[in-house]
Amino acid sequence: MTPDRNLRLTNATIIDGTGTPPLHNGVLDITPDGHIAYVGTAAEAPANHGADERDLHGATLLPGFIDCHVHLGFTLANGPFHTLQNDPALIVLESVARIRATLDAGITSARDLGGLSQGFREAIDQALIPGPRLKLAVSPISHTAGHGDMHLHGGTLAPTIPELIEIADTVDEVRKATRRVLRQGADLIKICTTGGMGSRHDHPDDEGLRLDEVRAIHDELDRHGGKPIAAHAQGRKGILTAIRGGVTSVEHGYGIDDEGLDLLEERGAFLVPTLSTVFAIDKKTMQPYHYAKKVKWSEITKKNIGHAIARGAKIALGTDAGVCPHGQNLRELGHLVDLGMSPMNALIAGTRTASELLGISDEVGTLETGKLADLVVTDTDPLQDIHALADPSRIQIVMKAGAYVKDLGNTAAHTTPA
Ligand SMILES: [Zn+2]
């Protein structure tokens, strides 16, 4: 039986996220329960008596985008004392505002890789607040003095989000840390197999969790239904350790070489290059140590991630928002294109491939019959000017499971007679 169609979007230029060329004068039908009932040409569209019809006037209709690397629980620019200096209610509501800004930027699903507790995911699922569907890592696991160890030079634990930090230094400790993070409601485990740039006491080429520890986490997760692992991995050696240990995705991956790319391909792992963060360099606001690392590693990134793109590595969109500004997530697409990716492949990285990494490709990630109607409407032509998508004001409509969550009203709407 044909499902009832409660909404028909017409006169759309449809880019469905599968790599199929744009379909002009396209139609997309949405059922009352928020699924896509039809997507295709106007000529072949079935009858839709009684449906609300909205003319998109040729605007581009895309799947809702997916950011695989965000930190919605903080804005690094606020400094390490922000949570100490402010009321807890304000801290929570700031996260709510960041979640809203992420949705407004066209992100309908996101993976938070540290610093956001499970209550936010529940609040969104219960429709208490608007936000992207979330997958959470909650607390990243790191060695003492590793990338995730937030102790300051004076010895105090920097209270950015102190309860969401896991320090573990042995195989037994990482197993126990994994169990604690699962108890916190994590959908996946985030680990640090290298140092980083924002951390003062280490460097991207420093190694973090050891191979036996990564394997132990993998094994521990297998005992709990096989959840994914995301590895913060910037330098070459730690990238290899992460992939050999069985991670699902390499985050950043700036130092990846051909050996790493071969392994990535062999294991079917994803690369999330977070170019938005490595290219966010501001001498005025950054600590000198941080600035120097960024200048050096942005050049390394251009070469290595450019090469990964040329080799066709499985790349998913991720920004590291929180370290770089929130609410400009689609800036990442332009960075990928600047390093040699085609605009169409950048759109796929931000939709279909990202949905595969999050394990939600049965439901979202492409505009296909039967999937949830998570979608974005923009007045830009992303194949001509991908950089324009970085501006949230160019994202006119965002829909999550068939419900409007953003509507700037720039397209005509009317109801057809029943
Ligand atoms: Zn991050």
C-alpha cells in the first residue's frame, strides 16, 4: 500500500549523496512518520492528493550533513577556567546553544568525541532541545601526560570538563577505563594514540596508547557488542598503532603516509582529517607553543591529506568543532576541495561516508526511499561554490526525520487541494 504523503517538495535540484549527478526539477515526498516515500523526477512522481506541497524554486536539496568529530560540550577559546567561573546552568545552556548552532549549519547527525555527557543525547532524543542525532564518546582515554591529560603545569587538573577525562596507563587500566566509559553511556570509545597541538606537554609525533592497549580496548568492546573506536592520531607511528590495533577511524591523521594508507584500506578504516582545526591558525589568540605546532603541521597536512585524497582513502567529514568554532561545520567541505577532492566527493564524505562511519547508513546519509527525511536546502550550487556552504545563512531549510528544525522561509509554500 502506498503510504500517506504529508509533504511534497517540488522543483528541487536533488543531490542525493550517492554520487549520482544532480537531478533537476526533482520531487521528494515525506510520509507522516518522517520517511522518504519518493525521490525522483516530477514526471514519474506518484499522485499525492492532499499533501502539503512546497516549491523549492530550483534550490539544491541535499541529505542532512554529518560531522563525525565535534566537541559540543566546550569552546576551547573560553579557556580552562570557564566552568569554574560560571554557574553550572549557564554551562549547560551554552552547550544547548552550540548544539542548536550545529543543527543550523546543516548538521543533522554528529559524533561527539569527548566532553559531552549522555544527558544531552537523551534530551535531543526526547525532543527537550533541538539538535542533531548524536553518537557520544563521552570521555577520551589517554595516558598520564598524554593528549587527553588536562593537568596544567602547576599540577592542577584543568577543569574544562574534569569529570569527562580517563587516564589509563596499562592494559588492565585501559580495560577498566573502557568499562567506566561504557557505564557513562558511550556509543564508542575515543582513544589518544599520539600527542597533539593544543596539549602543551606533548607533540603530534609523540606516541600515546600502545598496541597491546588498543587491542585490549578492542577486545573489551567485543565483549560488549562490538562498539567502534575512534583514535586521535596525528603523527605517523601512532596512526599505524591505531590502525593495527583495530580502530574504526583515524582522527586528524595529518602524518599519514603510504604505509598508513595501505593499512587503512586493508582494514576498511576511515580517515577524518579535521582540516577546519589544523587550518584555524590565529597568532593573536593562540599560545605560542600551539601556534608554532599549527604552522608546522598545517604544511604537513596539505601534503599528506592531499595525497590521501588523491589515493581515494575513505574520508568522512569531521571538524573538531570546539577546538575550532562551532556552527561553521560545512567549512570542512571547502577545505577538502582545496586539497584536491571533487565537490561531489566532498558532499559524499559529509553524507553517505559519514553515515557509514557512524553506523547509521540504513537510516540516513542519502536521499533514498525508505530512509529518514534528514535534509538540507540551500540556495547555493555546491558543485560550483562549495565554500558558500560554510555560511549558515545559506542553509535555508534543515529537516530532521521530516520535521522542520530550521526554516528561513526563502521558498514558497502552499497546500494543494485534496
Ligand atoms: Zn577532537
